[in-house]
Amino acid sequence: MVRLISDSELTASAVVANRTMNRERGLSGVNSYARELGFDPAAWLREHGGTGPAWLDLCSGEGRALAEAARLLPAGAELTGVDLVGPLGPAFGPPPGAGVRLVTAALADWAPERSYHLITCVHGLHYLGDQLGAIARAASWLTPDGRFAAHFDPESVRRPDGTGLARAVVAALRAAGFEYRSRRHLLLLDGGRPVELPFDYAGADPSAGPNWTGQPAVGSYYGVRGRAEVPSDV
């Protein structure tokens, strides 16, 4: 039987505190948001964000992509990065007044004061306990024509007895309006909305081991609400 821990305990675990996957990823190029997401966030914001585009990057690491985007966006842009650890080195130097703000906080305890045209989480959900809760909350923070894009591993989501929930979770996300691109492990939502998924968070397993990236990740465990006959994954 897996010992599940709370999200407050999870933030102090080695697999979360020592994560390095997304710390210095830039906006474009080989190790970049554009490559990982399949679209350039700054270009997307120039097209869809008007004169005051707003980008929220969850698990933002050093905030390098935000700093680089600030140089390419209108002066009215507002770019926010949220990360449990926050920047560890010197700032990447967004221009003065660029509207870049880096917040050090646990996502479970943080909520924005505005809506955003773009919300991203590049290889960050792997280190959260309540992944589905974070996804649902992010959907409600989008503007009506905004986009959410995040890497998500359905195989990391399980029942409290350890059986898989990947198929049921992907089906529920699609029913709520999300698109899941399995080759990229990418979850997308266009258009902000309230999202309620039929799963109750039970706790996290920080010893779940590597996911498809080869890096250690967190296992997220949920009960199924009102759908006891949902089959387990093989």
C-alpha cells in the first residue's frame, strides 16, 4: 500500500525541492517553450492579446522565457511567473517597466488577481500533488479567448488502491473541453471556463519514480466521484 502525503508535505520532498527540468528554459531555440509547446508564446500573445497581453507561467523556474518575451511584447504586457522555489540565480534582466513579476509560492496556496490570455505549465505538473485541481483552477483564470497549455502525464494519476485512472481522466478532460495530444503529452484548452472534474484528491506519492521524461515525478491519487464503475487501466 502506497503511503500518500499531503501537498504541504510534498513541497518539502526532495523530488519537488530539487527539480531542475524547467529552471533555465528560454522562449525559443533548442531548449525552449516554443519547442516544448509547439507554438511560440510571444507570437501567440501578439496575435491574441491585444495591446495588453497577459501571460501566466506556472512552475516558471528562473523566469527566463518571461524575460525574453517582455522584449517582444507591447509595453502594456503583464507577465507573471509562479514557482515554489523561485529564481536561484541573477535575474535574466527584463527591461525596466516590462511588467514581469516572479512570485515564489506553492500553486495550491496561490491565486491571481486577474485573468490571463495565456497560461502555461511546461513540465511543471509532474511535481504537483493535486494536478487535476491545478488544471481546473487554471482554466478559470483564462480570458474567454485565452489558452492553457501544459505537459501532463495521465499515467501519473491513480486510484488510492494503486490502479490506473489515465483513460478515465483523459476522457473527463476531453468532456470538459480540453484537447490532449498524447505524442507531446500536451494538454490544451482554448477559452476560459469553470471546470469540475469527477475526482476527489486523496494525496501524493513523491516516490513514484521517473515518468516519460526520465526524471523523477510525483504520483497523484484520486477517488472517483459518482462513477464507481469506471474501469481501471490495464
